[in-house]
Amino acid sequence: MILKEIIQSQLKQHHDTHGKFTVEVAKQELLLTEMHVKIADLLRTSRLGTNQEKSKHHYLQALQRVAGLESQTFLKKRPSLLYNLRTDQVAAHLGLGCLYRDQKLDQEAMEHLAKAHDLTQELTTIEDSSGQQDRLGVFLTIQGEILNEPQQATPEDKRRALVKQQMAVAIFRQLEQTTIGPLREQTLRRLMEALLSMADTLENLELYTESQDAMRDS
């Protein structure tokens, strides 16, 4: 029996015994939600077409479980559980955003990325960690790339893309100054990706000198 089935069995047993939603059940639900997101990420990044619908199913299952947990009022008195709930919710929305982007469903992608961004900003009020700032930078970079799609971007879209990419670059530059160890390499890679995206947008806006500067910085 795989771990997912074990957790589901434990949840059913707990419900049959106690007949109500408890903190212990919430912890098990969070664990199952996290598993849905991880499975969905693996399926999505496999790049196999047959896995994309399964990936979407697991992301939606994760969000469905989050919605069920959100209705439990006792979570407001458990900040660590609420924080983990929001983190899983962010991961599911980010995953869906990337999945829809790969499928060229830009409007749906932007909706989920915006939700992930807003939830992450909410999390920074609880704990403004480097991890949260890194996520914000990732969301802004991807949103900028979608807005700058050459086939359909309007001048206003390109300007909005540039603003988001400039914000992403600022975030990663700040993290570059404060991050040490293995995570520094990831931060530098994110900064390079944000600069390259910004260079593309600047070129599309016919700001060629600024585009070359961004390319050199990357």
C-alpha cells in the first residue's frame, strides 16, 4: 500500500472513531495535500502529454483539500498549520500556472500565477523569508514572460511585463547580497533568467541599448 493510501485509510479510521474534524486530521490532510502537489509537479515536468491531465487532476485535488481545511475555524488558532496550508496552496496555484502556460492557455496561467503571488505576499506578513521573496521573483518573471508573448503582446502588455521583470530582478539582486551556500547558485540562476526575460521585453519595446545592458548583466 502506497503512502497516499495509508494516509487516506488513517483519515477514514479517525473520522469513523471521532466523527469530527480535529487538529490531527488537519495535519494528515495537509500531508496528503503536499503529496498531491509533489505528484503533480513530477507529472508536469515529465513533459509527457499523457501526464498533463493527471498533473492537473492532482493540483485541483490539492486545492480542493485546501478549501476543505480553510472552512475549519480552529486553524486560525494554529498559525503553523495555517502557514503550511497557504504554502501548499501557493505551490498548487504555481503548478497550475506553469501547466497552463505550457499549454498556451495564457489567461488561465495568469490567473493562477496572480493567486500564487497574492498568497505569497500574504505569507510575507507572517514570515518574510528569503524563500518567500524567491517565489515572488519567480512569479513575476513568469508573468512578465507571458505578457511579453511576441504573437499577441500589445504595447501596454510589454510595459506591464517590463515592470514585473524589473521587480523580479530587484528581488534577486537583493537575495544575491544576502544568500550564501548552495541556495546562492539557485539565486544567481533565477537572476540570470529574469535578466534575459527583461532583455527580450526591452528589445520588443525597441529599447535596444537597455536590452544589451541586461544581456551583459546576465
